[in-house]
Amino acid sequence: MSVLEAIKTRRAVRNYLPKEVETEKIKALLDTAVWAPNDRMRQPWHFFVIRNEAKLRYEQIATDYLHERFPTKPHLVKESLAVLQKTPLVIVVTADKVDGDEDASEDNEYATCCAIHSMWLAATELGLGLVWRTRGVGLVRDQRLYQFLRLPENKKVIGTLFIGYPEADVPNPGRIPAEEKTTWVE
């Protein structure tokens, strides 16, 4: 698969088969991520691979969060938790914050986003599905996730990745053509 094919066939996958992701494939995703471009070679990312017993603890945190966040939407809570429970692998990705330098911290966030995207493309090539979550069960803004991972203050959660073998093909949602989103300044 070429890079162009991976970019165009990458999808947000939310439904997975009940099959564990092999450690070799997890390592391949992580090895791909660290080649992402980053300012001044700070390599500001860190990856928390959550599976087995730790995933059950993550699910409990997500359950508590969702019930608090959406007390009047039990259907939404149930659907979100069902997706999480069917997901065999969760990886939380953080970026380094640079004390006293907001611009460098922001650059680190951008670089970490590139690392996540690299993982997504690699997952596509490896036959895996991936979805990058921030809101809801992604728990990116919930302090319980920071406590669960024992994150120091110089780390910021950028995304939670749900990864597994796709249950079914996800349709191509299409895109607005580039020419409609491009201004040539000459």
C-alpha cells in the first residue's frame, strides 16, 4: 500500500472484532509514530498502551465520567461504553509541555498530532482500525485520566486512540475537493 492509498483509505473505525492486537503490530505503530516531524527534534510524545486489567480500570473511569457528563442521556452513555468495551486496545498519547514557553508547548502538540496521524496510516496498512478520540470516552480533558496515568504537570493528553480489527468496512465519507479549499497566492 502506498502512502497516498493509506491516506485515502484511512477511516475512523469504531467497531471492532473481539480479537486482541498482536504486540508486534502495537510496536510497529509506536515505531512509526516516533518518525513524525517535530520542532527542534524535541520528540515530545509519550504513549501509554492500555490493555488487559488496565483497560478495565480505564473503562470504569470512562463510565464514571460519562454518567457525570451526560446524566440525562443514558442512551449516549450506553453507546459510548459499548464501543469502548468492544475495543481491544487503547493508547493514550501525550505531549510535553515546556515550562514558560507556550509556543514550544503548542509546537509539541502539533508534532504529537503528526505522530498520531502516522500511527493511523500505519494501522491502515496493518489491517487495523483506529479512531482518535478526545471528547467523551477519550477522557482527554478529565483529570481522572491524568491521575490514572500518573501524569506529571509537564504532560498534556492529546488523544486517546481506540484500535482493533475492524468489524466491517467503513464507507468512504468523501471530501470537498482541494480546489474548493485552496487559494493560490502568487
